[in-house]
Amino acid sequence: MKMTATLSVEVRRKELTALLSDMGFLTYEHASELLEVHPMTIRRDLLVLESDGVARRVRGGVMFVGPEDFRQRQGRNLQAKRRIAQKLLPLMRESTSIAIDGSTTIFQFAEILRDVERLFVVTNGLAAFEEIKGRRGIRAFLSGGESEEQNVSLVGPIAVAAIQGFAYDTCFMSAMSLDIVGGSSESTVAEVEIKRAMAGASRKVVLAVDSTKVGAKAMVRALPLSSIDVIVTELDPDDPRLTELRAHAEVL
């Protein structure tokens, strides 16, 4: 069913959000037809929705990603995230001090982070901190900062300063998207500041993303590929979808 062409910007974006929620994915052309507006108008609308954390650009169009809470996002691509977590464990063995972000992918890593003799962990993720605090062999530190309810994490200048106050062997983080030109990207500036702070204080940067995020683009660029040492996905490292990335970082 087509909408009228005289919708206000606010109403049009609400209609677009509803369409995305119902359908899960839209091409720019299909959205343009449904709302009877120019494709460039749709692209501008979707950029706003992406910055609000509602949509994410993928190959061929845009997919609905929110608003969802941490638990809802945790269940998406869960088997892929668990596979990634298992691949991260050997990388952790090389470190005595690590930083981990508040992403749902790295939360899976936190769940299985056990049997260590001495590990110093700093995180901005409330769920990750609750998971590992008090665990034998781990000293866990929460960054502090402003609460970001949707991601169950802490952001802002206090969180950034706390993270930058330590030196890490390795940082483990995820991203909203990863592409060969722009590197990793996020939906908010606050998330980008956290990722950059962790990377800047670490000897090694490990980025963990499931394959649905490879080739996609989010609103705000975070880390160039030159700043990422290891990329971990659930795919076989020789998968052709990872060919271009292998020229820039170790791919596991």
C-alpha cells in the first residue's frame, strides 16, 4: 500500500520506521515507491534513522535494528557470536591486561572468560562487568561514565578518560559495521569515542564482527583498517567474503 506524497518529514520517518520494523529489510527503491518520494529523500531519512540506532545500511539497502534492548540484540546471530567468542580465547592467553567493550558479541566472550591465572580487565559494558566480576584470576574494573541504556554500557568523557588511564596488551571490541574503505563504524559518536580510546591504549587491537556486518556501513567512522591488527568472524578465514580484509589485517 502506497503512502501519500505530502507526508511531513516527521510523519514520513515514522512511517519508514514502521515499514522497516514490519519488513525487516528495504531497498532504497522499494522504500521510495512505497512512500512516493525521491530515492535521495529516502537516503537522507535513513541516515537519520541510522544515527538514531533504528536502521543499519547493508548491501542492497537498509535493515531494521532497533530500537532493541541489549537482550534482544544478544539473541541475534547468537551461534555466530558464540563461535567468534571461542576463536577469541586463544588471543586472550597472550595477555595479562585487556579492555573489552560493551557489545553483545564481546559479552559472549566475557561469558567464557575463565580459568585464568592473572588477568586485568577494564570494560565500559555493565553486562560484561557483572558477568566477570569476582571470577577467579580476574581483576575487573568498570570505566564509569554516562549510562547508555540501550547498550547497557557507559559512555562519555568520564568513560573515555578512565579507559585511557590504563595500558592494555589487547583490546577486544565489536562494531556496527566493517568495510574495506572506511574500516569499522558505529551508529553514535559516543560509541566511536570508546572504541578509539581502547584502541589507542592497546598494543593489539582485535575486532570481532559477525559476517552480516562485513561490507556494511554505519553512520560514524571509528577505526581505519590500519588500526586493526586482527579481525575475527564466525567464517572460515579463507572464506572469499574476507579476501579484501586479509590484505589489511590478520583474519581468523
